[in-house]
Amino acid sequence: KAGVTQTPRYLIKTRGQQVTLSCSPISGHRSVSWYQQTPGQGLQFLFEYFSETQRNKGNFPGRFSGRQFSNSRSEMNVSTLELGDSALYLCASSSGRLVTYNEQFFGPGTRLTVL
Amino acid sequence: AQSVTQPDIHITVSEGASLELRCNYSYGATPYLFWYVQSPGQGLQLLLKYFSGDTLVQGIKGFEAEFKRSQSSFNLRKPSVHWSDAAEYFCAVGAGNTGNQFYFGTGTSLTVIP
């Protein structure tokens, strides 16, 4: 089974631009979660999508948004980029079943640099 | 509010020595606890998890962790470290209505010296 894939792996943008990151979950998984990883803050939860609906949301400004398509692929968008948005963005997929816990599998991440 | 603290930002151990990485959590209910490892340029790999039951859990690569409710801790241990264990280690607690909302510690960077 193929793992979680994220594209692109590296991005360089300038302040004020917007960016879209993509995540393809493991086949059969319906939940995709996004995390921001920075040296100072560690990993912080952005949001989770399941069946094209946002199911959980972290404490990030509205500039961070996402969506999920019918094939479970997910995109994350950041508008009006700021220098502080430079980070590794990780996505994780899981089955998403409504049970106590679903094991999450992480992708390699997209490294975003904002200049 | 949920939170995870990893007090040690960086640890250096000699190859063959024992290892303990500390993790303290704050969570209102029974926690679901995890340890992940991240090698440079790689995503996160699950080492082990705790849901309930036996408080000593075994994971991959010879790692184990012990859940201590009274201390709100979930420390990771390994009896003998190998050079390939050098990496970043993250402790996490699962929350949210499906447990998919993870709160991570800031990580502990492990260096292994020959």
C-alpha cells in the first residue's frame, strides 16, 4: 500500500502571496489532518477533514483553510503569507471511523519558506 | 486545556547506554498517548501508543514507555541505544471527538555518540 504523499515537497513564496499544498491519503482512508511544524512551536494541529467536511479545528487564523475532495485528497491553503508561516506542513491520514482512536500515518511534509 | 511537555530539548547519550525521554501531559479525560520519531527529511513514525490496560507498553525498535497517571507522565525508554536512534522524538496526546486531534510536545533531539 502506498503511503501518504504530499506535494510539493518544497515551496518558496514571498509575503502576501497565497499557497496551496496537497495531500493524498493512504488508499481507503477518509480522514486527513494537517499540522504545522516549526522549531519554536513544535507540531500544532491545524484541522481535520473527513468525508469532505471539516471535523476538528485548531487555533489558527482564518488565513489557513482547507478542503477535501470526494476521493479523500485534501488541500490546504494559506492566504496573505507572513514570514511566520515558514514551516514544515505535515498531513496525516487515518480511516476516520467514529471509534475511540484511529492510527494516523504521516506524510513526509511540505517545507514552505516565506521570504 | 490539553498540552504536552517535553522538558528536555536535547539529549546526548553514548551508544550502548540506556535512554529515557521525559513526557508530561495535561488532559482532562483518559489520555491516548503516543511517541513518534522523526528522522531528518522524514515524516513521523509511530513508535508506540497507550490507550488503556497495562501501563508498560512495548513499541518498535526496542522502545518501551510507561504510563504513570499519578505523575501525568509517559516516559520513553530504551535499554541500549544504537547510533541509528539519533533523531527527533515527539510525545503526543490524542484528543478531539475522534481522537484525531493530536497535541504534540516540542520534541527532544537525540544525539548518539560512538
